[in-house]
Amino acid sequence: MGITTIGLTTPAEPETVADEPAFIHGSSLAETYLNADAIISLALRHGADAIHPGYGFLSENARFAEKTEQAGLLFIGPSASAIDQMGHKITAREIAASHNVPITQSLQGSVEELLAKSTSLPYPLLIKAAAGGGGKGMVKINHPDDLVEKLPQTAREAANYFGDGTIYVEQYIENPHHIEVQVLGDQHGHLVHLFERECSIQRRYQKIIEEAPSVNITPEKRQELTRDALRLCKAIGYYNAGTVEFLMDDAGHHYFLEMNTRLQVEHPVTESITGLDMVEHQLNIAMGLPLPFGQDDLAIHGHAIESRIYAEDPLHDFRPAPGHVAHVQWPSGDLARTDTWFSQAVDIRPDFDPMMAKIITHAPTREGAIAKQIKALEQTQLTGSINNIHYLSTVYHSNVFLEGRTTTGFCERHNYQPDLLIHPEIIAVAALLHRLLHKPKGDVVWHQLGFWRVAQSTALEVNNETFNIEWQAKGSSIQIVINHKNRYIIDDARLNTSQLFFSVAGEPFVLNWVFIPGEPLILESRPQVWTIQPVRVNPGNNASKNANQSASQIKAPIPGKIIEVRVQPGDLIAAGDSLVILEAMKMENHLNALHGGIVTKVLTSVGQQVKANDILIDIENSN
């Protein structure tokens, strides 16, 4: 379009793909990406004509939209009034109901009032943040006893993330389809829909796979959904891009969920099936231009699917997994569209949402789009990062997905079992093989072995666990002994620039690897990742390991901020008790006791920023 772009940069994120950087000082989100006044001031200083808010942070902040326009800049989005009306979920539900758009039963009021009135609704219930969105600030309640803890917790999360602690409770629809309608309107009163997207595959109420069109929608139901979406938008004078979200139960009844008054993360799937560039139309609408097409000019072309690539651990309840990505490879451009913010080694910080990329495929049929997704995920390499790529692949191979029978309960029921979880001893073997085989140009193997050369024994740390290793050549094989106990016979070991191949007793293994001199070795076999480094101690001296079998510790699993400490020295605890709440990547993570015991030390406090593996609580186990 010939428009110069200006991108925000911060001390934590000093680079941008925009034409010009605009540096904003500060170390916190409040000082940077949530600092409306500073952003507007920067835009004016750089001579900008407009601000595009993206799909996070201030994108649905009515006051930001208002301030932008008061400063003489165009806000590329809807009016502040529309954002305000739809941004508050209680108000949005009232507007929907007044225009005959179906809604679920709900309760409003203070925490105390909600507790008192909750018996009037059938369980399960859903607590929601009135100012929430994007799956944040939502908690399912199966039993009345859970409300006592979860209501104040959700209110706190809402206040922290959205700046508004107002919550409400609504009827929970079991295993619905999550269907959303994309709308687009100009400032001359013309509104169209761009059909629907199915977004039912979610964890923690956040989408991980989206597709368009939905295989669960008949032409008649599509007409009902799009009619209600446009009716709601017309009621508030909506213009620019927006998404009206619905839940559809197993009887085919739909209920208004919320409206996102911004560009959605998943807008590329709609672009793929309509051939439209939604951001281009957003810009034209903001400039006052009319839509160049009407509803009858739009049609669905083929099928599109989007995978969200997250830095998270599917083996541990999708826990956020910030860390270092040492090697990056995205799928080929002729196979998939990849929307991401990095193309080389990068640190995934705990301060932000853990999404790393979106991979979008399009084909004439759904089957073709699925086949492309599987291939695209195979091509994607983010070595060193714990991520959800392998999990997504198993979804695309599941019969439930292939048959289009997915609901919002899919992830809870999906039996995610990686084909092969490799034992850490095998990784210790692999790490040794890498050192024996890896010879930088001009070097020889004995220089790489260093102090191992004579003793042919060493100690390695694999994800902070120490292994003693001894080895000896046996003809064309290598015999390796781990911890003076388990013996492995290794054959066919070879190394290329990114993968290590070997066999243990005839069983083949293939691991991705990244090694930078002076840094730990990284090995990967989806979905597992290992960091390996040598321990320069006497390999036979392992007395310090597990020195006190009756004691245990609660450690921070990831970097983050301590927002609540629930115990003090001397407290008697039981297995499963929540001891500390750690906030990371805008999520509250409860750190629970694995067994009963007595708290002997509390080594952290509220507000403290901690690193992964920091010790937070010492516990003396009960016998």
C-alpha cells in the first residue's frame, strides 16, 4: 500500500520488522506496551498518521482509542463507544439479549453476592472476567465448594490482567462447538460477514487450532449465526474488523459468547478462504473509504487451518515454557504461511503470552489443508524450546479431528501419549556420542575429549540430573556404562549438521542437536528437550546426590513473579496442597506439595521475581 510502518521497541525487545523503530523506555508492561500516553506521544514524534493496535495489550481499550483520535491520529479499529460496549462482557450480554441474540443464564454482583446467589444456576458454572477476553480470566466450577477459592482468585487475575476485577458467573455449556463470525464494516453503514471459523480446540479456554469454514455448520445454521452477528453489530454502529463469538450445544442451539472488537489472531484463515487482505481493508476503512464489495460478492473458497505454536509443555498441563530457542526452521512458503516475530535464535521471555508463531495452510478441501498442516509441522524446527508442535501433530492424526467431531472439551479427552519418551540415561549416552563424533573443522577427536581421553569416564548433567559415564570400544560398537550399573551397546552412531543417529541394542534413535562452543549441548526428540553440560568432578563421587532422602523442595518450574505464599515455617501440609502461586506469561501457576510434611523454610516472598529452579520452599517429608 506504500505506507511506512513504525514499530515499538523496548529495552527487552529492541528489534522490529517495521520500517522504523520507535523506542519506548521502561522495564514493565505498564511502562511500555500498556502505556497509552507514551505510545501516542511516540506516534506524534515520529510523524505517524494512525495507530494500529494489533490484537493484544491496548487493542480493545476504549480509552486508548479515544485518546488516539483526540491526538489527531486515526485509530485503526472501531469507535471507542463500540469497544466500550462490547468490551464489558456484562453490558455486551445485555445488548445481545435486547436484540434477540440468544445468551446463557448468568449472575452478577460482588464476590459475596455471587456466592449467595450461585445456587440458582445449575452446575457446572463458569466464572468470567467482565473485562476479559482471549480466554483469560475464565474458570470452570464443578462444585459449590470451589467457588469460595476461585471467585476471589479470578477477580484478582482479572484486576491484574485487565485492570478491572469485576467478574460474573454464567451457566456452563458442556462440550459445545466454539463458532465465531468475522464481520467487517465501513463508516458509511455497510456491514458484511466473512463467514465463520471453528475454534473448538482449546486449552485453558484459549484456542490452539482454528479452521474455516466449520464442518459442523449447515447452510441454515450459518445463516442464523451470521444474521445474529450482524444484528448485534448494527445495534452498536460497528465498523472496521470484529468477531462475534458463539457457543453451539449438541442440539444445535447457539448462544452469544462475546465480541472481540479487534483483529483476531486467527484472521489468516478467513483471509485464506475469502482472498481478502483484512489489514488492508482495516486501513481503508479507517481512512473513511467504503467497502468495495457487498455480501453477495463474497464466497468461501476451499478450506484453511491455523496452528498456534506455543512455548508450553503439553506433558505438564500446557505449562508455559519460556527459554532459549537455539535453532529455527519454519515450513516452506509454498506449503504454509507462517506469521511469526523471529527467524533465528531467540529467548522466549516469561513476560508475555507464550505464542511463538501461527502456521496457516489452505487447500481446496479440508483433507488437503490437514495434510499440509502435518507436513508443515514436520518441517518446523524450534530446537531448544519446549513447545506444542508434537501435540498439534497428534491432533491432526486423531480420528475425532479428522471426522470433525471436536468440541471445546477435546483437549481434556485427547489421549496425548508421545510415541516414545526417551529415558534420561539414553540422553546421557547420546550426549557422550555427540562429544565423540563432533569435531569442528581442523580439530581432532582427542582434542574434543580433553580430560576424558585417559580415564574414558566423565560426569554429565542432563536437565540438572548428574550421570556418571564410562565407555570402551568393542569392535565396531561402543560399550557405555551409566552410573556404574546399566550397560548399553551402541552401534551405527553418526552425526550430521543437525541430527544424531545411533542404535541401542538394535533400537534406532534420532535426535536433533544444537551446540555452540561454550554453551550447553541441546538435544531434542519431540516433545522432549534436554540441556546437557559436563560436570568436572570426580565421577565416582556421587555422595552429594539425593543426600537427604527425607527432605524435599518446591522449586520454581519457570521464571516468573511470586504473587502469593500460602504457608510459613512450621505448617503441616498434605499432598496436593497449594503452597505458592507463581505468575508467568500472564497465568497463575499453583505450585503444589507432592507429599505431606512440615514446612521448614520459606525462601521467597510476594512480589519476588524468581528464575527457573530457584528453591522456594523447604519441606521435611513425613514418614
